[in-house]
Amino acid sequence: MAQAAKRSASDRTRKRKITKTVTEGRIYITAKFNNTLIMITDKKGNKLVQASAGSCGFRGSRKSTPFAAQIAAETAAKIAIESYGMNSVVVVVKGPGPGRESSIRALIPLGISIKEVIDGTPIPFNGVRAKKKRRV
């Protein structure tokens, strides 16, 4: 009888894996100089999948290559397709890094239809305060 009580307690504490189907979403590509970050969300902005060139096994200067960005985008997109059934996305690209275009091009052969590509690179309107004038 004690074993039956233990089993039911462990059943209650175990989390169930919830699978949901998300057919439309957004892919945020943050292309920095040293790395490329890929985040896939649903329409509301809830994160589903993320990947980066570093998490795909690239280290050092190899992280900042277009090939590393391509592999990171493929990895994240394959997980999103298999786990969530995603088939159409809006791509938001931020940053000046080398993985901007190659990560978008990696999505096309996977069968994801890209509705729109948005450049969301933050641009300062005022910038930083200028240095004071030099007096000799």
C-alpha cells in the first residue's frame, strides 16, 4: 500500500509535455559582430525555439561567420517545423553582423514561407553627447 502512495505522488509531480501547433510565427535574427542569435516566437511573442552560432558548436572567430549563422538558422527552423508545425513566418533582422542574409537564405529550402522581412536595427536619433571642445 505504501508503494501505491509513492507512485501516485510521483505521478503528480511529473510535468506533462504540452505540444501545441503554431503554424504562423516570427523569427528574430540578431546579427552581432561576434555571434548570430536566432529566436522563433509565436504571434504573441512567446518564445518557442532559440539557437545561436555558439550553441551549434562554433567557437571563437568561427562564430562570426555567415556559415555559422546559416547552421544556427537551420537548426532552429527544423525544431520549429518538427515540434510546432510552423510553415509561415515574418522575419525580423537586427544588427550589422555578417550573418544577416545567410540566415534568411537558410530558411528558404526548409519549406517555410517567408511573408515579410523587417529590418529592426535600432538607430539612435540623437546619439551620445559630443566630447567637450579642446582648449589649449
